[in-house]
Amino acid sequence: MLFLLISRSLLFAFTALGLESVVWRAVCFAIVLCFALADTPSTRTGNGYFDYMMGTNLGMTVLQGMHHLLLRRPLEEFRHESDKVPAYRLPFVQRFFWIASISHRGIGWSFKDDHPIPVDPRHRTRRAFIISRLRTAFAFYWLFEAAHLYTRANPVFSTEASLALQGYILQCVNVIAFLSYPYAYLNCCHSLVAVVAVATNLSQPQTWPYLFGYWKDGYTIRRFWARTWHQICRHLVTIFGPHRYNQRPWDENPTKDPSIRKSKEPWLRAYLRICNAFLCSALLHVCGEFVLQFSIWENHISSGSLSPTRVYPPFVMGVSAPLFLFQPLGVLVEEAVIAVGKRLGVKTGMWTKLIGYAWVWVWMSLSTISSLDGLKNAVHVASPIHEWGAAQP
């Protein structure tokens, strides 16, 4: 963790310098990347799940470094809603903490999502928000424990058997249990941090919407990812664009015409942005497997597996990438069906949404299985004692 913290600190410092030279910014990114990668061999928690999540943090640092140092100029191009002057006019120390406060979700920033997750109006007072988030943390804690208990009790999680081995119904249950583990953990931690931030008056309740979007919004594959799952880091996975709005927030004569934001962009441009978003998401998860790979190599060496009679350790980097790389194909199929439906005069309503939910359920249950099998087996091999309580053979 030490080198990763140094890497992130250097990232904020280099960005706060506001370097003009592309060469120097590339050199700074290379330094940040070296420190981030140097942390990989020592990133161990004893739990494959958490090692994997630590690896995704490494991936977020890499993407953020590319964004801040290579692709954009945050001091000139970003603005927080509380800013009174452009960030580049602030002293260096203030610029450092201003950069560090940039949200991956864009909450309160000029690059915020067109469809942000609102905080329930009933929970916008400090007291109501704290009570609500404590209830949420409690609920997600029990979801975490339930997922943990299920994965320990089901033998498919302690072997290299496929999650689909037990039939389609249990396949869906297995996938839900597998994904509920990190989902509940992240939501529980986020809720507790939100409680502390609001209780100490460091933040307002409006700045702490739920970590993920609402499941009711996910009645297409595109909406499932854009408005539900990827809300956790929506801005970070769209760093490659193509960006729809490029105007700087501190322009002297900003446009007042709302039609510019409401105008329909070309379909190919939007689809290219979707493909780039899933590419970034795949990179995040490959970084998690990068950390698992080091654990596997370390276990292989410590067990005396360097003998010529031993087999080579498995290579697990990239096992989850197909899950994300296949998603644009699903979006392409559903966009074609939606276009045909609009030509036939079909309106969005309860029945079309129910069909959409069924489509998303079937697509996700089938497209995730191969990647989740690979990730489950990678976690199984990376941990000397399996997370679910069964000793490895």
C-alpha cells in the first residue's frame, strides 16, 4: 500500500503543477505508473477477493493518471460547484487538495453525469440521512454475510467446477452470490464513510448518493451499466470519450442554449464511447487479476514448485476481460431491436420494461459465467486457504 499511496500523492502533485509540456507530463505519468506497479508484489491481504479489489484500485490510479496527465488539463477544464476562481489561480497546496478531491463519479463537478443518482428527498436532512445510511450499512452487512455463508456451503465455490454446473436456476443464484460479495462490501463501507462525513459536517447529504444506481433503471444492457453498475466510477471509465461536451467551465461567454446538450449525437459516436468505457472497465479488472497473478507465482515458488517435474502456475490475467468486451455486442443487438420497435410504433411502458428486465437477466446470466468461472478459480488458486473455508487440495 505504501508505494500506491506515494503514487497517488505524486499524481496529485504533478497534476497540480499544471505542466504545459506534453513530454514532461508523459514523464510524470511514467513515474506514477512505476510506483503503482512497484506496490503490486507487496499487495497481500490473505483474501483473494480483497487482493483483487486492491488490484482494481491500482487500475483506477493508472486510468486517473492517464486522464489527468495525458488526456486532460483538470486545472483549466474542471470546476467544482463551490469554486469561486479557477483552480490554476490557487496556491500549490490548495491545488493539490483540489485535485485529490476530484470525484470518479463527478458529483458536484462540471463533468457530472447527465443522469445523476439523486438522494431521496426524505433523507436530505442530516439526521434523516445518517439514520438511512446506518440502516443501509446494516442491510448490506447481512447481505455480505449471507453471500459468504452461501459460498461456503456450496461445494462449487471450493472447487474448479463451473458456476453453471448445478443447472440454470442455481447458476443464477451462484452468480448473484458471487457478485453480492464485493457489491455488499463496497456499499457497506460507502454508507459508513458517508455517515462519518455528514455527521462531522465535512459533507452535505446531497453529495453522498448511493454508490450504485437503482436496479429499476437497468431494463436495457446499456442502462444497466451506465445508470446502475458503472455509476461507481462512471467518469473514470469514459476518459477516452469521444466526449460530447468540450467547453471549458471557465469560458468568459458560456453558452446558454440548452439544445446543445439535448441535441442527439450520431449513433456511431455514442457507440464508440460505449466500447471505450467497457475497455476501461476491462483494464480495471485485469489490474485486479495482475495482483492475483503475483499471489499465484509467490505461492508456486514458496511451495517448492520450481522442480522440473512440477507444472507451471496458471496464468489468470485477463480471465474477466471477455465479460466486458462482449457487452458492446449486447448493446448493439438491443439497439437494433429498439430501433425496429420504434419504427413499429412501440412505446416504452410497463410491458416493454418487463421484457427488458428479462432480456438483461438472461444476457448477464449467460455472458458473465465464463469470466466469473475464471475469476473464481483464480481466487481459489491464489489463496492457500480458500476464502470460503475449504482447504485447497
